[in-house]
Amino acid sequence: MRATVLSIGSSDFDVATYRPHDPSDDGIQLRIYAGPSGGPGYESFDLTVCTPAWLARRVQEVGRPIIGRHYLIVDSMDVEAVLAFLRKQVESIEAPTWREVAAKVGRLARWEFEDYRP
């Protein structure tokens, strides 16, 4: 089984028109909506995409280390390239069940059901 990316968006901006003020110093939040290829439903996966300069500035602002889980670090913010990269990464993941696929996608971006126990 594989994942299909249905969309990638943000609640902060329109990904289709976003252009950073400084591509070498930028950080954005993205949400990936993905579901089983050829099947119904989808789930959400969240991550921060940022440049090293943005990350360094953020560490100084909060005054403590930042754990890097669910961060994608890019040299320069090119949203189109980031979206293409994420789509390719997510859609290349394969496992016997959707839950296993989603857990693997969760290594890249925080799965909405991460740590959920019925």
C-alpha cells in the first residue's frame, strides 16, 4: 500500500501565491493531507519548513534549544520545490497497511494520530 497526497497547504498563507521576503531566512508551517492510494479517506501531517538562518534566529528568540523533529531544513525557501519534494517523499512510502504507511509518513511530518491509542 502507498500514500497519495491529496493536498499540501497552510492555515497561515496561500501556498500557490506565497513568496518569502527573504528566501534565505524563512520558516513556514505546512499541512499535508494524504490517504491510502486508491482508497477513501485522508489524514493530516504537519511540519515546519525552514532555512538555517531562520532556525538560528528562532533558537535565539526562544533562548533554548529546539528539537528538530518534523522540521524540513532547506537552503533557500522555494515553496514549489518544497511541495514537489514532499509529494515525492510521501508518495514513495510503502507498507502493508495504511497505519504502517501513515506511521512512516509521520517520521517526516507529525501525524494527527501520532501517539493515539484506542
